Amino acid sequence: MLKALGLRVFQMRKTLLFIILLFNSNFRIQVYMHGFYLNALIHDDVDIASVGGLRDMSELRKVQRTPGGTFFVCLPKSWAEQNGLEKGAILSLSETGDGKLVVDAKYGAEPSPRTALLKPGPYLGREIIGKYLLGFDIVRVVGKEHIGFEVRDAIKNTVRHLIGLEIVEEDYSGIVLQCLLEPSGFPPEKILRRGYSIAAGMHRDVANAFVDGDVQLAKSVMARDDEGNRLYFLLVRILRTIIQNPSLSEKLGVSPIDCLDYRLAASLVEAIGDECVRVSQKTVELEGTKLDKELGKLFITFHVTCFEAHENALTAFLTGGVDLAEKVRAMRDRIDKESGNIEKVARAQSLDVVPQILAVASFLRQIYEHSVDIADLAVPKKP
């Protein structure tokens, strides 16, 4: 929980001071307590690379104490001037769960939407995705004279792949895109679980499609990959927003370190979906060829083992189940044995299908390797 209070700024010998009452705070400057020293670090919700001055430095400030017992520390003068602070100004101090302080000079104001301006070009779709992932709220695409049909179609196609991004304005020379999502309503765990649910469903269906030669089911698996990608992009956006916003991090209970783990876990889940798409492509190449009974049985057994691996791996990651994570790694002998059995039987098949069979076995094995990587992210949860 964040504990907030307002403090007045005092001026002494051209130095701006703020009073810290017993417990300390955090803000767009984060303050870390180490004994009687504070390490003032600048943290803002803007692109740090584009801002110079105080945001690029770290300072040590010594805590002082008045005869009456009040603790105080000086504010960096450049930061105070940049935020328009004067004698008598009110600051908001908030305490995070891990003892950091956040000092906010603009606590009463709504944060301004971050806006990006783009021009039509060959990589416009990629640029829009990049701005979306960086957390920009508004993206304006403006042409010199007018925006042609092909560019408009490319923009609309890109928007379809990004959850929450909508076209809110459009005229002959420009298009305005706006993200309508509220980050606090999308906990990373919830998005990751949904993305995994899609990837797991793809895995289950594509194994049956390959064994039965069901081309239509294989094509439906490929179509579902788009939804998994949309969720992955959304999660990346939310995680980057959390890292830039300490109050959101505290509200959602996700630390910057957690964000790194979620990003990696999400990319591995998305990679499992990509492996399923590759299996689907091989199924389509076989044009409805059904595996013989023995080989089909071996593939289903192998599929079940790989499915169990990534199911346990994600559970271990979300719950901190180290024992369960170790079980995933210990499944390697089973994986080696079952994939070896498939290779032996596959080599007795027609030469027309052997390459596809061996490729699919390789894709399923790679799903297991992704599962091991997810399991390696599992750490015990704090009591």
C-alpha cells in the first residue's frame, strides 16, 4: 500500500528543502534509504533517453535532523526548478511496500497523454507497433499532402494486431490512433495466463491434426496465432508502463524484476505457439495424409509429454514451485526416449513423408526446450 502525505517546500540559502516525517516516500524521484543516507534516483514516465539534466544522474544526500527531532534532506535544485517549485509549494510523498519514497510535484494533475508523430513510409506498420510497445497513448500519422489508400490500409491492418489501439480521427492528410486501455485493469499474470491458454489449445489441436491428417484443423491453429501475438504485444506494453510508473507497479504488485521475468516467460509462451504453427504448416504440406496407427500412437504419447512439460513449467513460474520446475527438467530422459522411438519408426515410412515427420518431432521437442526455459524462471515466492 502507498502511504501519501503533502509536504511544503521551504527555502534556505537558495536551497529547496522538504521535511520527511518519520517514514519516507517515493515519487518520480525514487529515494532509497540506507542508514542515514538517501540515494535520490530520478524516475519518470517519459522516455529517459530524450531527457537530459537531472534525470540522467544519481545523487547521495545526507539526512539531517533538527533539534526538535524532525528529519530533512535537500531537494535537487535543478529538479525543483524544472518542476516550478517555489516556497510554500506542496509535494506528495508516498511510501512503497519495500520502503522506497516517491516525491511527486504534480500529484494533483492528470498525466498528459504521450503522443508520437509519424510520417508515411515503408516501415510505418513497424513504427506504429514500436510506439505502441513503448506505451505511447496517441500516434499521429501525418502526410505532406494526403495519405493514399495503400497507406491507410496498412495502418488499419496494423491496428487490428494491437489490442486497445483504435482510429479516433481520420481525414485526407492524417490519421490519429489512440490506445484506450487503462493499464491498471490488465495485471500481467492475467494476460500471461490467457496467452498460455491459447498456445496450449493450439498445441493440443495441432497434434491431433497432424496424426489424423486434418488440414482444416491445422489451418485453424495457424489462425489462432494472431490472437496470441496480440496478447504478447499487450503484455509488453503493460510491462514497460509498469517499469516507468512506480505507483502502477505498487498497485499491481509487480516489481521491475518481475517485469523482466514476465517478459521472458511471455516470449517463450509465444514461441510455443510459433512451434505449433510450424507443425500446422507440415500438416498442410502432407495434404491430408494420415499417420499409420503405430506412428500416430507414438506421436500422441510424445505430444502428451511435451504438453505436460509446459503446463507444469508455467504453473511453477506463477506459483514459485521450484520442485515442479525441477520435474520439468527431469523429464528430459522421457523426451529423448520418445523422440528416439519416433525417429526409428519414421525411417520405415515412405520417403515422401519422412522429412515432415522428423520435422514435426523436432518442433515438438523444441516446445519441451521452451518449457525448460520457462521452468528455470521459477523462484520461491516471498512469504
